[in-house]
Amino acid sequence: MEQSLDSTAYLTAEAFAADRAAIFHRQWFCAAREEDLPEPGDHSVIDVAGESVLLVRGKQGALHAHYNVCRHRGSRMCDAANDARWGVTLDAGVVGRTMIRCPYHGWSYALDGRLLAAPQLQDTPGFEKAAFSLHPVGVAIWGGFVFLNLSPETAPDFEAELTDPARRLANYPLADLRTAKTIRYELNANWKLILENYNECYHCPGVHPELTAIVPAFKERGGIDLDWEAGIPHREGAYTYTMDGTTTRAPFPGLSEEEKVRHKGELIYPNLMLSVSCDHAAAFVLWPLAADRTLIECRFLFHREEMVRADFDPSDAVDFWDLVNRQDWAVCERVQSGIAARVHTHGYYAPIEDLSLDIRRYVSRTHEA
């Protein structure tokens, strides 16, 4: 059997700092959905591995992202928590949905990051506004998901990274889906353990009786013989992830006959786990907080045409997933606790866990880049 990463990779502050520098600060990181910022001037302040990022919808509809740092003296331009702490309202942030203003000395920027004005410096000889645009953060869109890159000058090719998931999910109208409900879970577990758990079903028979009742194939050799590319079959009469395997929702338009009765899953490194049925998707966005803490934002996505129906009710899918999720989180926390034992130096991958080895390959590739 193959050995896992060393236990320290999941436990120590030093390993987490190395992951942050090599992965979260350099790779494309899923951070939002386009639907979160529907109109020009809409904005969000996002903490990506300790870096504050301002994501904003520009006047022409494009999304822009910048480090939330003024080029003058380094003040954060948007910081509602700081204002609340001191009981003040500073004239700053995204003002009038048309510009970004620093509270300190009033430097103002266009939504796309260009410096518009620097009080008292406009006529200073040699002062070039073009040299003082906000520090950019890379932005890319796929399937309605917004990805950010904190090092855009050295960012890997985004489309190349998404080639296989985009091909496998080409028939699913991901961009037309909308969030009906979001559940946030905070786990006492390393982000890599959660990805490894998602990427194998060796654990499914013992941990997920409700899931294996819908997908009996998960009980057969951990799913090693399944054609994951074509999608996972359900039991007879079932075709989606709900307690009884059915729903009143229509299947997504554009699916093949096979996709209407199968389930597909994608792990998009480093932080998006996507599980897609014929009528809904569960999107798990991981926010690593520390070596032993991870926030998981689970979005339940449905087609916008279904969501406007008077009888729309997402609870059949949400309740099923919430149960399966909590089973997974409980096990992940047990692993995190267990590997901290002084006798544990590394784990082992059984042959039917081969896909879990991807985390070793991914970590090795990104840390060596």
C-alpha cells in the first residue's frame, strides 16, 4: 500500500504556512459565485488565506479584484468591522457604486483599480496616476463560479487547469444555477483531509448508510469499478441525491439521457468540491483557516427557472446533503484527532483509494513550482 503524506503535513503551523504560500497565494482559488454581485458597484470583501481582497462589479459588468490596500499609505479601504468597533462611519470604501475611496487621505480609484484622484498631488511634477493603480488580483469565471489568484503575474493557465472538469460537465448549465440555501460548517480538520475524504468511497458503506441506499454501487469495492467519467448510477427508480432518490424538479435542460439518471462529482483543486445531480448541485467551497481548522461553505444550487416556481422547495436535497455532510465532517475530525498521536507518522492508501493519492501529487507539484 502507498503511504500518505506525513502526519505533520496536516498538523503543524509550518506545514500550513507552506500550503498558504505555495497554494492559496499562487493557485486559482474559488471564492464566490457571479450571482453574489449582480449589479455594477456591487462588491464583497473576501479574506483569502489572510489577504483581504476587494471583489467588485465594474460599470461595464466585468468583475475586478484588488488587494484591499491603498497605494498611498497602505490603509484598508473597506473595513466595516473596524468602523463598527469604533462606532464611526468613515467616508470610504465603494462610494456611490462608482469609485473606491481610501478613508485616510482620500485617494480614490475607479472600480477597475485605476487611480482617479490623489488630493493635493494632482499637479505635483512627475506624479503619474497610472503608476498607482490598486494591486490587482486575478479573476476568472467558470460555470458561474468566481476564482481569484493572488499572484496574477505568475498564475497558471486557468482554462488549462479546468480542461477536464469543463469537458465532463459541459452539458450541465452551471452558470444558470442559483443558490437556494447555504450552510456553513466549521471543522476541526485540515483542508487536505477533507479533500481526501471527498475523493474516495472506501468509507461510504460504514459512514453513509443513507447515501449507499441510493447508490448501492458505493458498497461494491469502494466504487473502484465504477466509471466515474460517465457518472455514478443510482439504485433502480432513483436518479438524484434525496432521501428517496426522486424529486418533483425537472432535470436540467441539455443533459444526455445517461446524465439524467446519474451523478457526477469533481474535485477542483485547491478548494472546490462539486457534486452534480440531474436537478441540483452541491458546491463545497473550502476556506482553510489553520492547520486544524477549515470553514466549508456548502451552496445548494438549482436552476433559476425551477426556483421561480410557486412550489419550489429545496429541502429534499438540502436535508439529504446536510446529513451526509455531517457524517463526513465527524469522520474527518476523528482523523485529525487520531493522526496527532505520537505513534502516528503517516497513513496508508488502500488500492481502492487511488484517487486520494491526488492530494500528494497536487501538493508536491505546487510546492515544487
